[in-house]
Amino acid sequence: MLPKLEGYAAALVSSSSDDQLRIAADQLETVDATIQTRGDLRAALTDTAIAPPARSAVLRELLTGKVDDMVVRLAAYAARVSAGQDLPKVLNELTFNILAHSRPEPYVSTPLSLLSARKRVAGFADAVLEDLATEQFVDVEDDLFRWARTIESNLELRRILVDRDAALDSRIQLVRSLLTGKVSDASLRLALYVVEGGRPRDVVGTLDYLVDYTARARDWRVARVWSARELDNDAKAALVASLEVITGHSVELQVVTEPSLLGGVLIQVGDLRLDASTKGRL
């Protein structure tokens, strides 16, 4: 299973009951079967010429109101992080993953390489950050950075957390006892999953990776727009809708009127620059 999707699913299932998870697995199985049997739908969703965020938006629109919100989020995220031709296989793996989470025995994350484990934690972060306002991202960055420095400077704490032979539950409980009430709920969830889904010897490295990852995610949440003339509400709404398809998540606009552009707009979101201005065309 794709590491980022495994982490994303782990974040969503953590607040769901076993019955809800079984229903979600049944609905995902139905979605997978529909894609397999509908040639036109399968062709559209596996077309490698279509950008992943666009495929994700199509799947989200098709499923909204027909299945549980958790299933919509899972399927849309799967479309965003997988290669087009692999989507049916990825959805099938996701169904079995959700079923595994619904069983009485505890779900155990598979050991991964350092980079894959970090991707799994990043997927978990994607789900957590989806529910936060953009201004809260800075608090998460600060919390995780300070926690990484605390572990780095405390030899005994670092020894316990990087011990691969120490019981996972005891390491998780230690983190919970030290951070509860001192960091935001989102930061606590991320710090705990670094222990659960990451590699023990890479706790500090994964936390620093998450700090940078959250900062980049914040940049992708804010679209800086320079417009030749003032944009009305309808134009802003249309621009937000288009950018959400491109980025795959909600976007906030920061609009500046810049007459020197002559016409059109110039947009900067994350490391993506879109120049649709008259000056740019000239």
C-alpha cells in the first residue's frame, strides 16, 4: 500500500468505530467495483494525461452525497497520490487496509524504509492539516520544532524513544504524558504518530521533516494574486474553485491590484506560478 495513503487512512480511522470502518470498507469495495465495471469511468480515472488533483476532484464530485464523508476523503486522496493506471489497485488495497483497522486485534504498521516511513507520517499530516485553519499551521510548526529540540537535548528521553525494542505502547504513553495540555491537539496527534508510524531511530529527523512539510503545506494554502483590476466576489469564487482543483485542497486568496499587468492575473501558490496577465503574454 502507498505509504502516504496508509498514513492518511490511519488519521481518519483513529476517530471511527469498528462498525463505521466496516461500512466504509463496504462502500470502498462498491466504489472499486463500479470503476472496474464502468469502462468510461475507469478510462477517465486512470487516464495518465489528467493531473492527479483533477482526477481527485472528479472522484470527490462523483461520490459526495452517495457515500460517507470519510470514504469520499479516502478515495479522493487515493486518486491524488497514486499513478492514474494504479488507482483501481490502490482502492482495492485501501479497502483491505480499512478492514484490517476494524478487526479486534490492534493494527500494526509495517516497518518501512526511512523515506517511506516519512511519507507515511506525511500522509497522516495531510489528514490532520485538512481540518485546520491556515493560521494554525504556524503553531503546529512551533510545537513540533520545540518537541524535536527537547528530545535532542534530553539524553534519557532520546534513548527511550529511539529504542526499537521498547514496547510501542510505552513510548506512545510517554509522549502523551509529556505533551498533553502543552501543545495543540493537532500537534499531539502528529507527535504520537511519529512514534507509531515512523522509524524509532529517526524520531528527531521525522519531526524536523514534519516542520518543513507543514510550512510547505501552509504555502500551498495561500494563493497570492496580482490582478490588473479589482476582482468581484464572483471572480474570486471562480478563481478559488479553479485553484482548489489544481492544488487538491482549500485555498485562501490574497489579492493585490496591480494595474501594470494591463489585464488578467498573476498567481503564486506554493512553488507554482501561473501568469495569465496581458503583460506576461506580451
